[in-house]
Amino acid sequence: MVQPESKLDVVIDSPTIKHQQQPVKQSINQENHSTKSKPSIIANINASYFRICISLGGQALLWKTLSEETNMGPAFRNLFFKLPSTAFFLLWCLSLCVLVSLSILYAMRCIFYFNMVKAEFHHHVGVNYLFAPWISWLLLLLAAPSFIFRNKYSYEYLWWLLIIPVVGLDVKVYGQWFTTEKRFLSMVANPTSQLSVIGNFIGAHAAIKMGCRETGTCLFSLGMTHYMVVFITLYQRLSGGNHLPSKLRPVFFLFVAAPSMAALAWKSIKGSFDIECKMLFFLSLFLFTSLASRPMLFKKSVKEFSVAWWAFSFPLTFLALAATAYAQQVKSLTATGLAVVLSAISVLVFLLLLVFSTLKIDSLLNNPILRFSNDSVSNNLN
């Protein structure tokens, strides 16, 4: 009688132990899997985050332009000439701090996650954002307060340090467009392809400021030639299957940024906002009107806040800068009013994005739109 009871006890107790231990093991495995699958901030920070720095640098340049003395009449001067210089300097300092912080994080990404950087370079969207860090530094150089670069050679040395990577990327990217079969422009073209030409225009604008007219003309011609090719390719929609997901649709505003920056670069070369500058400005104004009249295009992209929202800001800033230069040349009430309206829209959008980014900083850093595999060169888009 004793022996069956011991056997019965074993049979009854063993299932209960298994049922108690199984959920515990499952929960532990789930926790370990979740901790392992969650990437670090360094892994998330790809080059597309530098669009924030482009917006900050462009806004600082706009504030600097508006706060300087202009010849557009007393109404415009009363609105913007009294902007406190302290506010502009604080904005420039904020831009510098954010850019230095992101540059350090991206440098650490290059060291610890080199496979991701390699995958980024081979992606048809990610490779274009590799121009963004250098564009950000060039804009910050253009917007720098006058007392920082009292020595001409310090500005020139920094410019050469920043423009060499841009030209190197030009050689690589533009060369692939017409020599590599799998990287033909008709196969990989997307709105972010315009970042390369924007980098050339900003580099030309900064070169003329330091007195290198021939170098600035060279960069402008390089950018303008490829801009026409990219614009026509995108207009004909020959990009094959490499379409942008809905979350990245704010980059369509790069259509506005490229001709606006081209107008500013040509103005610096010619010394006046001539007929060619006006044609480029009117093109950018038309493209802005076309995009603004189609808000449903961006319905899905604005449902959830992401870093892609910053693509709305700096194209509007470049358009406002071009409108300001146009108003200075034309000196009419209509042109001045247009410059005031576009500048106000640019500042308002910038401030709203700054508030959203501050309130949702955790979501901004931990939920990138672009993701690249750490194990191979293969990559995907969220």
C-alpha cells in the first residue's frame, strides 16, 4: 500500500511543477529577447537625422539675413531689423551644440556599427543623406557671427575641410549614375537625390563669400548640371520599384529647396538677383504651391511624429531666403509682402518642430524611419 502511494504522489506533483516553471521560463525568454532586440541610440542615429541640423543652420542663416540692414523699405526693416542679435546668436549656438552632438554620435556609429554605415552607403535613399552632415556644417559656417571668423584664413581652411568630402561623394554618386548598371539614375532616383546638388550649391555660396569665385563657379556648374538631370528624371517617374514609403513623403519638399538654393548661389556669383535667379525662384515658388495645395499627399506621414517631419522646415527656409533676396532686388510692396509671409511660415514651422522634438525626444531617437541591418549589407525601410 505504501509503494503505490509514493508513485501516485510523483505522478500528481510533476505536472504542477512543469506548469509552474513553464510560464516563468517563457517570460524570462521574452525579456531576454526584448532586451537583445532593442537597438542602442548609436545604432539608430543614421545620417538622415542631420536634416535637423540643416533646419537649424538654415534658420540661423535666415535670422542673420533678416536682422541685417536691408534696402527693402522701412516697413520690412521695422519688422526684422530690430530682431535682437542675442536671439540670433543663441540660435546659432543651439545649432552648433546639436550638430556637434549628432556628429559625435554618428562618429561612434561609424566605429561600432560600421556594417550599418556600409549598408547606408549602398542604399538608394541612405547614400543621399551622407551629404547632410557636410551641408549642416557649411550652413553653420555661412551663418556664423562676424566676430567668430575675423581671420579670413580660418574660414577658408574650414571651408576646404568641409567641401572635400562633398566633392568625394559627388565623384562616387555621380559616377555611379552613368557607369554602374545597377546604380543608374533611372533606377535609384528619388527626391532625396537632390541633396547632392544642394550640397554643391551651398558650397558654391560659401566659396564666393570667402572670395574664391572660380571654385564657386565650378561647384555651381557641377550642381546645376546634375540638378537638371535629376529634376527631369524625377518628373518622368523613372525610378522603377524604388518608391518612397508614405512616412518619407515630406522629402518631396526638397523639390523646393534645390532651385531656391541655386538662386542664392547664382546671386552670390553674379552679385545681383538677376533674371536667372528670378527664374529659379519662381520655379521653387511654383513647386511649393503645388505641394501645399495637396495636403492629402502627406496625410499618412504626419499621423505619427518622426524625424522625417524636419524635411518640411529647411526647404521653406531656403525659399524664404530666396524671397528675401528677390525683394531686395525688386523693391516692391508685393515682393516684400511675399518675403514676410514666407519668412513667417518658415519660422512658425521651425518652432513647431522644435517643440514637438523636445516633447517627444525619446520617440525621435528610438524610432528612426530608416533602418539598416547590422549583420549584412541588406537593409530595409520602416
